[in-house]
Amino acid sequence: MKRIFRHLLPFWPQVLGAAVLMTVSAISQLLLPTLMSGVVNEGVYEKDFTVILGYCGQMLAVALVGAVAVILGRKLSAAAVAGFSANLRGAVFGKVMGMGHQSFGKMDTGALVTRSTQDVNTVSWVADMLSGGIISIPAMFVSGVVLAYRVDAVLATVILCTVPLVCAVVVLVGRKVSPLWEQSDEYIDRQNELMRQRLRGLRVIRAFRREPDEQKKIASATEVMAENIIKANVSMGILNPLSSFCLNVAVLVILYLSALRMATGASAATGGDVLAMIQYVAYIMNSILSAAFAVVMVPHAAVACRRILQVLDLPDDERENGTNGTLHGNVTLEHVTFSFEEGAEPAVRDVTMEIFAGKRVAIIGSTGSGKSTLVQLLLGFRRPGSGRILLDGRDSLELSGSCIRGQISCVLQKTAVYAGTIRENVAMGKPGATEEEVWRALDIAQMKEYVESLPDGLDHKLELSGTNLSGGQRQRLAIARALIQDAPIYVFDDSFSALDFLTESRLRARLGEELKGRTQIVVTQRVTTAKNSDCIFVMDRGCLVDWGRHEELLPRCQVYREIYVSQTGGDAA
């Protein structure tokens, strides 16, 4: 927890100010019973109304000071906690944005969402309690005991004996609820991940009528989560009645002992003093009870801190430690081998290829042949197990990830469209792009005519994941986003699969005109997409089996010929 709460250090002036003000408020509360004792002893007993008015004025002034102090203290505390929460959430988000590509496989999306939202909220809530209410408890306790001892040492000892009992109850409850919170948080992760997967695959689920089975999976995770939360809350609910019982017992003991000692003359305490003593007990116990709920939540916060640290401790993208440089478009792979897991069958095995600057090449192969894996390796998302990837003769491992990805404009296999406008989605490829540049990119991507037909044009709102676009429109939007970036290398990873042949033909023709002199790497399964390339690399089961032009590969490469025949029926090219 220390590492997490270090994010609170920048706000120590506010925390210190809140501590001082809350202490002033606590002392003000304890002064009220003392003044009330004066009202009873010197005003009521003596029937002196002037004295009563004087003490009432003093009580009003003390109450006002306490109210102002608590308002200002809570304001400072809220500002500190809000800043702490923002810093912590920013640290988690920054880590997620900067973590290595392979780290994403160690933690699913649901777990990352829970840690950056619910877990941060839990830690912030406890920080709020610690900086606001609990920080005044020591002052309340010490001041209350001192004032009680001024009245009667024996009666004050009753308070000292009661407080440890309440603290023991708090500790026992805290130990019990800690594992319950941990288990409930794990199932919240599970529930979030299941819900995310089901929402993404909702059409498939409905198509195969699997709604009841999916509901059972969600219900199972929810039931376990709810069971643990209920047990934890029931355990925490014990605090209030037990603490109230201890308070009432303490009051009874004080009343009995005070009456006995006053009757025997062993104590000089008066009725007003006993009244003040009871109020001291009530203030101290209520403060401890309020603190108890925060203390019981500390185990929950500890669990949340451990879960947040699981994200913060994930390794960063090591590629950001590399150097920067300008690329011109030459790409060379030398005996590159890569496996997703250690000891597993290589997804790419001993691949060697050379791509010259300004050329348009295609990488073709069946599903699972390793085409997209090569793209991930080229973009620096993953590191080769062996071999080298050279960019203009420089080992890609020596270059930073931002240098590589800043000069390789890519359309990935999985199209990403974000909630917002068409303009915002396209301009992601070039922040600050002009309207003319956005329209030009859409025109090349064969998307301009559709956007012009929309009432809002570039400001047309897109839903999350582009659900109000067709598959082909999403691909063309992603292509426009890549084209608006001025880069020496462009990679299209199966980016034309959702386009009809006429649209694809027009798009490829425009790409040939607009990207002339730029390196184009097209990953595809379509022969029609690859056939006009300067060079075609044929992949099969992770290996590069042949390369050359279409007319060279067709007679000599069996894999390429099989793909060609399966798509064209053997018709001559």
C-alpha cells in the first residue's frame, strides 16, 4: 500500500491542513461538554440565568469555530483525494498505454477495467476517510481522556478500558472480511470479462440461440461475487451493534461508579461533571466507530492496492528505450523465427525476405500461415525469438517503438473504429490534419462519396466500434486513417477482405498512384489483390516457401497455384 499512497505525497499541504482543521474541530466538540458542565454546575444549580447565557454564548462560539474548521478541512481533504485519485488513475492508464504487447496476454481487458475504475475508487474512498475523519481520532481520544482525568481518574479509566475492546472487534472483523473482498474482486473481473465477451459476440450467441447458456455463466460468476460481498457486509454490520453495546455498557458503569463514589464522598465530581463524562464517552466512541468502518475497509483497500500494483508492475514496452532515426523504406528479414509461447511450435520459422524501398509487395498465404505475425514483428509489437529485422540496414531492436510505428503507417487485420466523428477517426493518423487532408484520404480510400451523402458529413457521429458502419466502410475508414499519415512504409494487413472486387480494384489503382515511391506491404489471402505486386512472398505453415512475380510463381509454386485455382477455378490470369 505504501507504493500506492506515494501518489498522495504531492498533496501533503492539503492533507496537513485538513489534519490541523479536523483536530480543531475535534477539540471544539470536546469543549462543548466541558462548557455544558459549567452550565449545570454554575448556572442550573445556582439558578443564575446570567451565567447560563454566558456559557451558551461560549458554546455557540466554539460550535461555530468547529463548523468552519470541519467545512474547510473536508474541502482540503476532498481536493487532496481527488488529486490522488486522478494521479493514480493516470498512472494505471499510462502503464496500460505503455506496456509491452506481450503483457496484454497476462491480464484480460475486464481485469484492467476493474483495476482502473473500481479498485482505484476503493483506494480513494479509504484515502478520503484517512485524510478526513480518522486523522482527528487521536486528537479526540487524547483530549477526551485528559479532560476525563481532570474530572475523575477512576471514571476516566473506564474510557481507557472500553476503547481497546472496540479496537479488538475492529481487528477481528477486518481479518475476516479481507479474503472475502479479494474473492469478490476476482469474480468482478470474471463477470466483467464475460460480459465484455458476450456483448462483442452477441450476434453469434443469438444466431446459435445460446442465450440461456451464456446467462448461466454470467449468473454463476455473479452469485459467487454477491455471496462474498454479502458475507463481508454482514461481518462489517456487526461493528455497529457491538460498538453501541460497548458504549452503553461504559455509560452504565460510569453512572454506577459516579453515583457510588459521590454517595461515599470518594469523588468530588458533580452532576454536570458526570454529564460531561458521558458525552466524552459518546464522542470518543462515535469517532472510533466511524473510524472502524474505514479501518475495516483497509483490507479491501489492501486487496485493491495489490491488484493495481499487478498492472503497474507489468513490464513496459522495451522498444521505447531504443534510438530514433529516419526510415526510407528498405525492409529486410534475416532468418526470423518466432513462437508465441516458449517451447511451442513456431508461428514463423526461419523467414528471410528483402523488400526494397518504393516497391509494392504482397505476402500471401492461407489462414494461420504466419502473415499477420510478420506484421506484428515488423511493427515492434513482438520481438523475434531469433534472427533480425533490418530497417534501412539498422536492427529494428535498436530503434524505439515510437520511431518504428511513427514511420510505418499500418491498417491492422482487426479494424478499430472509435466513438466520435468521422473527422476524429481519420485525423487520428495525423493530429491537427486539415479538412482538405481528411477529404483527400477519404477520397483515396473510396469513402468520400459515402461521407458526402451524410447530412453531417465529416462530423457524422460514429458509435463505439463503428457499429453504425458496414464492414467494408469500417475497413475503408481505417485505410483513410493510415493514408493521412505521411510515411515511407505502408502496411495493409488483410485490409481489403470486406471490400467488393470493384471497390478494391479502384482502391488499389489509387494507392498505386498516390503511394508511388513509397514501400507498400500488402498482407492478403486474395490472389487478385497480390497478382500485380512487384514481388509476392508465399507463406505456408509459418515458412516462406517461394517469392517472385505472379507469372513466375504460378507455374513453379504449388502453394500459390493451389490458392490461385481455389479462387479462380484455374482460369488463366
